[in-house]
Amino acid sequence: MDIIISNSSSIALYEQIENQIKTQILNGSLKPGAPLPSIRTLAKELKVSIITSKRAYEELEKEGFIQTVVGKGTFVSGASSERLKEAAMSEMENKLEEIIISAKALGLSLDECIEIFKSIYEEV
């Protein structure tokens, strides 16, 4: 499992971890049933606090991406990838709605917004 975090990012460390694990689950890099490192191991590998890795796992579990089995460990959820993708798309739509509200408040047109979106999409 490859996770790269940036201390200079405006995104919280736990969110960076959460987002990267989600991406790896949705793109199939992490298969259903695959074991994940323990909270302590993840914290040690990423050089973050245990609280940070615990928060990332809690959020992922809340959303159904992972599941923890007491005494056995944490695993990628067996939930269908289609359902997980739907959940991720819903979250993305909510974020886009907030951005669109901000864009309208600034007086940006749909074409201007699309141009900004294209530009950022091609850069990433």
C-alpha cells in the first residue's frame, strides 16, 4: 500500500491517508479482503501519530470501505466496489456543489467553471 503524505498540504493528514486508501480500493489496487497495516504500523510507516492513522481508519470504516475484526485486524471491505464508487461519487458531488455555490457568488459563468475544471483536471 503506497501512501504519500505532505505536511505542507492544506488537507489534514488523516484525510490524505483516507483519500489515498479510498482511491486504491476504488481503482482495484486494494482488493476486497486484503489486510491493511495495523493502526500502529501505519502510524510508524508514515511517521504520523497513532491518533491520525486511527482517525483515517475510523472514517474509512464509517463509509464502508474497510472493516475491523477484533483480534484479527483491519481489512478492505467486501462491499461491492460499485456501491463504494457510488458513495465516493456522492461525496464528490457534495464538494462540487459547494464549489459551484462559491463560483456563482463570484459571478463565474458555467463556461469559466468548466475551463477551470479542465485545466486542473489536466494538471493532476
